[in-house]
Amino acid sequence: MKVIQNHSTYEPLAVLPEEQCICPIHGSYPAKVMVLNFLDGKKMRARCPKCVAEEEAAEQAREKKARHQRNILVYQSMNIGRRYWETDFDAFNAYTPQLAKYLGSRKTLRKITRAESWLCLGETAREKRISRFLS
């Protein structure tokens, strides 16, 4: 273990000028370099930004797929038919002025809350009670 004599001048982290690094997949890229003095001066370089972006996109796709699978389980547990799993307010036919009014309020509510999914409960041709249950 190192003992640091002068604590007031010790810098645990030093940032060096950018270096050109090589990614085996995407080739050359500029990377920030940091020296970690608390780890005996070990140099750390930033990862390839294209690799990072690809990993983030893959993670988002995995999360979206998992969320979709969870939603399907919820729909099935509530005996909601498959044909309604992907429906939305945009495809709803508001054939009366009253339905158009309800549809407008639902669309406004969806924008305000930024909910991903809503479930409308009620009898056919009746006002529906809305429950936000998936997000």
C-alpha cells in the first residue's frame, strides 16, 4: 500500500489529451485518456462510441421485447383476445359525437401521462373506465 505524503497536491485522476485508438470492429476513433493515479497510474481509454451505441440499441431492443412479453402475459391473464393486443386509440372508430368526445379525452390523457399502454374496461357501447397498467 502506498502512503501519500502530501495530500494537498495529490490528484487521483489525470486527464490526458485524446489519442487515436483502434476498435477491432469499427476501426480508428479518438478516445479520451485518463490516468488513475490511485491505481498506480493505470491508463484508461474511452470505449469505441459506435460499439457503445450498438450495445445501447441492443439493450433497448431487449427491454422492449421483454416489456412486450410481460404485456402479453397481462392480456392473457385478463382474457383479452389476441386481436386487441396491438390496438390503439388511432384505429378506434368514433361513430357518434359522444364517442368522439370520449376518444378526445382519452387521447389527451395519454399525451399528458405519457403512458405506453392503457386498458379501457366496460360494456360494449358504454363509457369506459380507463386503467393505466402497462408502462
